Amino acid sequence: MMKRKLFACIIALVLLVSQSACSDVKNTVANNAAPNYIVKDITESLGLKAPVSMKMNSQNQLVIYDNSDGSNRYVTVDAAGKIINEIKCDFKGYGQAYALDKDNNLYILAQDCVMEENGYKIIENTRELLVFNSKGEKLKSVELGKVALKNDEEIYIRSISIDPNGNIYLVKYNETPELIDRDGKPLKNSISGVCGFMDFDENGNILLGATGAKGTKPYIACMDPKNGKELWKKELDVGIYISSICYNPADKALYAVTNKGVDKYDSKGDLSGTVLDLMKYNLLQDEASVSGMCVDSSGSLYIIINGMESVQIKKFEIGDATQADNNSSNTNASNANASNPNKSKEKKVITLAAHFSDRWLESAVSTFQNEHPNIEISVKDYKGAYYGGSDTPEEADKRQEEFVKTINTEMMAGKGPDIVYFCGLPYRKYIDKNMFANLSELMEKDSEFNTAELNMNILDAMKYKGGLYVMPVNYQFELMLANKSVLDKEIIKIDDRNWTWNDFMQIAEKVTKDTNNDGAIDQYATYSRGKTGIFYDLFEDSYGKFIDVSNKKADFTGSAFISLLEASKAFKDNKLLYEASDYGKVKDMASRGGIAFMDAGITGYDMVNYYKSNVFGTDVYMLRKPADNTAGNRKIIFDVVNMFAINNNTKYRDEAWQFLKLLLSKKQQASPSMQNGFPVNNEALKELAAFNVKYLYMNQKLIDAIDEFIPDVGDYKYEEEQINSIIGAEVSDFLAGKRSAEETAKIIQNKVAIILNEQG
């Protein structure tokens, strides 16, 4: 079982039966409309225990690699859905990378991998090429040797492809593929760029795909193998990732599995349409990731659904609308209106604007629509997230700004989406203008809604003007982590329920020193957070003292704020802060024991492990952050990762509330796809903890230690970016010595007052 889970993890890094008559394709999938599918799980009927990958041979038959408990077998399935041939292999390792030549000979690249300890990175790979004919007779065995990890390149072969000349491409994950002949000898490769997926069309042209890692945009392309010239190339939108491609000679089309569905491209690379929507067919559950696909001559799809505990092959057979409605057990909602076209006119369409649409949201939408056949949720994705690859944080910020600007314009005009999914939105402005529905009233009226299931500390902290107008679905909280060896060496004991920033200053002066007597400080208390030093750490605990957003008032000229400025400058002037141009240098200094304390946003159970392993390189103390010079128990500061609001003008208030209830359910909240935060559902939190122990191998004691903080989490600091930008700019100038604390306070007071008056 462990081997199968490990292999599933490897496969997951790539992500996230025949029918007759080629002429039928033109009437089923050649048009732009998505077909209606009858969905069948063929795994059990074929006796498959752990199907890993599949190919379609020249006779339109599936060849499936089934791996279970170290047993490797390749089964061929005929048009009737029966196994007609089976090849069992006793090689060591895995044979997921295989291909079929024009004569249906089976080429297997057996790989025996060595993993790094307590990780998923492959550090050594022994390869062997095996060739069998269609009868299962071994034709050849070629030892390809052992490959060791160098730097950070990929050494595991994800798939292999055979060109018309019988040469073999070894395809990695977004690396340049290798090319060898049948005897394993390296050949000159016309492909110079990176790709993760490969196939050939009937003319021998190479079809390529890449997910978008290593600075390359996600793309599909067609290339002439003789000279490496691109015949066409299509770059995909940001946030779209490919997990598989295959070419179907029956309709001369390329099919690509993405994180959204299956897209079909014609011979020129033009998008014909999405033939399978993963959301529509409820294939976005957490345990499900699509890791492989084939298309037969009739246009029916075969998709491998890779789960946490099992792997399935589902057949999406093209049928008429009535068949799809009657036979698809897991897509009954999406096809419920198919047999009666008039019903589609009765469907309610709820609009949802999302700062970015993630797997968790799409899974919820899919589930909701499956449970409510007469309701469709139309998601407008503004892609306001940084997706890596060729994306940049600057472009992500622009998309997020466009989201905020659009929502502002629409809501101010009394329009806008029915539901808003957001972060970083100055939502209290909308509440002040009565634009968001009061969720507290909806909760009170709903007899089925049980607040005991939720962490009400979080919800209560989000209330404004006596009601809850925005629904947090996940949150993260702030702690201070300390290098255990440094504190133990300095004999420092901290009562983190009662310490203040004055206490921290005294400790900082004690730990900051030149430990090797070379005249230079090499052990600092903490580090500078850019041009504002440690200011925001001190300021966030007192935000409400200086800014009253509800009453549009600010008070920065009093002694409290001036003292805060002077304390921030004292940290800098006394050289208690390690100053570096980038966070990488801060991490390096911390790993050498040069930084005693680091503030940490605890975005999940694994975050403390990250700091222990990748930042400090040693054990840590988890501490509540110091208070604003007032000792005693207090709530721990938290931030909401994502939240939802219902437009007060929507005509679908009750339906929108039903969707928010689903988002708060245990099943949805316990989803592993809910990233960067803790769920507000209490039972889901327990399940998430168990998931971390079972699948991420976290120590239960560490889980318990983090859980001890959660009852005290409940201090939400509402902030507005425009005001923060003003404060940050002026504090930077103050710390640079350009003006006094009093002058700085007056400038901030005047500028913030103007902003607050404009909001009035």
C-alpha cells in the first residue's frame, strides 16, 4: 500500500474499449458543442487493482498498465470491454512510462527510483528498456544505466513516445526530453525547449505540451521532427495547467487534459472547444486528480482518476441526451435537464465573482450544482493570484487590482455579482453603504444552521456594526518563532502569555551580540522587515487605537503613536535587527543561528515544520507575539485568507446562502485543496490534522502544540491598503532620519484624515 501511495504522489506531480466507425466522429465531437456523456467506471469490471497509465493501440484497443504491490502487468482491452491479452513483467521498480509502436510492440521503460529520506524527490534512477510483441513475447532488454540527481534537474521519466522511425523520446516533467534509439544509444534531439507531454500525429509531427514551470508559459505545440521548426504553438491562459495530451487520428485532433477539463484542438492548433468540463461532471473532488487520458475512434474519453486511496478508469461514452440523463449516476445533476430542453429555461443562474478561482471553490460549485439541478453558479475568475511559471507577482497584482476596481464600480452602481469571493477588499465600505447582506440574520432564520460546528471566535471577530456581513472560510494566525538553541544558550525563559514589547526589547538587547569576538555582530534578535523595520509588528497590535474606521476618525498625534515610532527606531538604531536586501539572506542568517526570533504567519499545520527545516534548521519555540505593553491574556491576531459576501441586491439571497452553507460544511472545509489556512469548521479542523499526520507524516505532538493556540485566536485587524501605504511611506522616511517622530505623526494624521473623510 505504501508503494502505491508513493507512486501516486509521483504521478500527482504531473498535475494537478473502442467504438466503431471513424465517420461517426464528425457527428459527435468535431463540432464545438460539448458531447453528452454516459459515465462508466470500468476499473472493477476489468479486474484492475491500481491502473496507472494507458495507451490506445493502432487497433483502437486500450493497453493499460496496472500496478499493485510491486506486480507489473499490461492488459489489452477489446471493443467489448474484455481483456484479450495480458503481459506480466517482473522488473524492479515502476513501468508507468511505456509506448506502442506502429506494429503494437510494447516498449516499457522500467525505472527503479531511490527517494530522498522523508521526501518525494528522486535522487537516483536506474533505467531498463524492455520490448514485447503483441503476444507478450519479450523481444529485447536493454540496460540504460543509473542516473543520479545533479543540481535540481528532473531525472524521472514521466512518459515515453516512439517516432515513426522507432526512436524513443524520454519525456520528463518540463525538461528537455532525451532521445535514444532502440538499443538505448543517445541520438541528437531536435527538441531544444522544455516540455512535459508528447505525442505524434499521423504525419510524424511531434505534438508537445508544458505546464508552465521554469519560466515557460503553459503551451501546446506542433513541431517538425526533422528540423525542430514549430508548425504552430498555442500559449494557454495563466492559471491553466496541462496534465496530459493525446492525439486522436480518427478526427485529427489533439486532446489536452487541463485543471479545468478536456480541450480539443484541430490540426492547426485552434481550440475547437472544451469537450469535457470537470466541474460539470463532478470530477473536482479532493481525492480526484486526472493523471491520464485516451480517446477512441468514436470520440469517447477514457480518464484515469487518481485518488488518495484508489485509482479508477472512467469511460465517458458519447450518447444522446436521454441516455446521459438515465445512465450517468455521478452526473445526474448536470444532465438532469438534458431530456427536457424546456427545463433549462427554468434554471436559476447565480453569478459569483472570484478574485481567483481555485480547486476548492470549483469543487464546491460542482458539488452544489450536482445537489441543486435547477441552479447554475456562473464563476467569473479574475485570476488575482500568482501562478508561478512565466507569471509575475506584478501581473498578479494588476489582476487583483482589476478585480477590486470592477467590483467597486458594479456594486456602487447597485449591480454586481450575487456572491463575491475575495481577499484584500475594503469590505467595510460596502457594509457602510448597505451593499452586503447581513449573514447574521440568515443564520438566525435558518433552523438547520448549527453555529456550534464553527469556530465562532473567528466569525464574531469579523462582525461589524452588530452583524456578520462577510463569511470567513479559512484563516491564518500570527506567532513568533524562536531558535530554541539560542534561547537555551542565553538562558532565556519567556512567559508568552504576559510579555510585552518592552520585555522583547530587553531580550533583544541580550541576544544581539558578537559571539566570536571579531568585532562584528553575528547574532541578532530579529530582522528588519524592509524599510519599515519592525514597525508593523508593534503597530498591528494597536491599530484600533489610532484608526476608528467605523466613525471615520484617526488619532496619530498623541504620545502613544509617537512612542511607538521611537521604539521602532530604537530597534534599528541599536542594531538589534539584521538588515538584508532579500528574504533569502534572512533565511541564510537564521539557518546559521544568527537570528533568534522570526515572526511567522501560521498558514497551516506544516508551516512550523517549514521553519524548523528550511529557516532555522533546528528546533523552535512557538510563542505568542508580545503585547502592546499591556501584560495579560489576549486574543491572538489572525488574518482571513478567503471570505465570501452576498450582494444585498441579489434576487437569489436564499440560494446564495445555501451555497455559503455548503462552503462551511465539514466535507468542504476538510478539503486538502483548501490551501493556506485553517478551516472555520471545528470537525474539519480535526480531519485536516489527521490528514497531515497520515499523508504528510507530521508529528502528532507538533499538531497538538499548534492546536493549543487555536482557542486563543480571535483578534482580527481590519486594515485598508490605501491607509497602510500612506503610513508605510512616512514611517520609512522617519526611520531613514528624514524627519522627527512628531512631524511624521502630523503628516500621517493629515493624510489618513483626508482618506477617511473621502470615504464618509
